[in-house]
Amino acid sequence: MTKKEIKALISLLDDSDYEVAQHVEKKIISLGEGAIPLLEEEWEETLNTDLQKKIEDLIHDMQFNGLLRRLQQWKEEGATDLLRGMWLVNAYMYPDVDFASISKTMDQLYFDVWTNMRDDMHPYDQVKSLNNVLFREKKFTANTKNFHSPANSMLHLALETKRGNPLTLCVIYMVIAQRLGFPVYGVNLPNLFILTYKMDGVQFYINVYNKGLILSKADIDNYILQLNLNPVDIFYEPTSNLEIVKRALRNLAFSFEKMKDLEKATEVTKLLTAITDDDPAIQH
């Protein structure tokens, strides 16, 4: 279809005949996300508030369906790129933030950490050096004031403001650590996401939310004990990129529930359901 034909179609969204309007809506949706710029153009040009509202809803639905497909594709391709998976979570609230800008920020952080590393460093010293750059030089810190804010689950905002929840901070830390070649992975603890350094009989834990505090297995044992839970493997061993992104979506859905925005909470749960087979229980 030509640009002129698509714009003519958009103008019929507000047709008084309900069936015509429905048919037009389906036709526009079938054009895919490529039609969004023309929808945005029409939104700016019209003074009809009803038509503007229909265009807004249509753009949101198209972006949401596109995001759903991309998340499923990311999973089907092996969920190998954690940064891309977290960017897709980011895209629910900020569809215009491009992956390249997040990558560029991460590249700079990686470079700043890399310049402080030496080949002969002990694992503890590697972690301490990484901690020094991220928490002392760059001033990354826990966002304790707005812990349940949906913004806390947005990776690009964590990178901009240098504040985030345990998961977003851990993702930034882990992506940099793995690019440096460190065996650092996420650990799905209840109520707190942490990291583990695990290689050749060496294993310890890192609480990124507490400025990279190094923890022992005994510390994790005590934490589990305080929660009156059984010490199962999932609380001690590395988790997958897929599980990390699923947890990010659970956090986001929970944040919207806390804000009483049930429509958004339901949509995020749909995204979660699209990449999971189990019950989307809430975690933080």
C-alpha cells in the first residue's frame, strides 16, 4: 500500500459505522509496526480527540504484539544475549529506546572496568576492582526510596540514573563481568537477586544491591534460614538468562499491581506467559 492509501485508511478509524471502523483497524494492524510512523503523523495532524485516542490505542497494541513476538523469538533462539532480553523488557514502557544506546553505555562501562584489571588478579580482587569502578567511581547504588517503582525495572534508566533494583544492578554487573571473562552468574534467591562467582572449586556470592558485598555459602544458608525456607539448589546455583528475564517481568508486573494499574500488570503477565510454562508467581 502507498503512503496515501494508508493515511486514507487511518482517517476511517473514526468511521461512524462500527463494522467499517473494526475492519479498518484489523487492516492497519496487518500492516505491522512499519505503519506506526504514519499513525503518529496522523495523530499530530488531526484535531479529532476521539481519533487521536483510537490511534494511541492502536499504536500501543501494535507495539505490544511486536514485543511479544520478539520476546518469543529471543527465547526460541536460545536466550543467549541477556542484555537484549532486558532491553526487550525495557521496550514495554520505552519502545523508542534503541538497543544501540544501551550497548554503547555498557561498552563504556566495560572499558572503564577493563583498564583497572590485571591478568594475575585473584577472583576476590577481580570483584573488588569491579566494585570500585561501579560503586565508588561511577556511583551506582540501590534505589531504596522507590523500590517498587516500574522505572526500577528499566535497564536504560538504571544506566542513566545509576540507581536500580537488585535485578537491574546485577544485570549490569554480570554483563560486564562476563565480558571480562569472569565466571559470574545470576542466582535466584527469594526476595533478593544476587550473583555467584563459580569456577574450578571456587564459589562465593556477590550482593550487588549492597555495593558488591562478597558473601559465603554460610551467609546464604543464614538468609534462607531467616526466611524459614528449605535450602534447595536454586538458591545457590547459577540461573539462566531466560529465568532472569522472566524475573524482571514478574518484578514489573508486581510494580504495576502495587500502583493499582491492573491493565499494565495484565499485559506484562501476558509477556511473561509467552516465554514461560510455569505459574508466573511474583518474586523480587
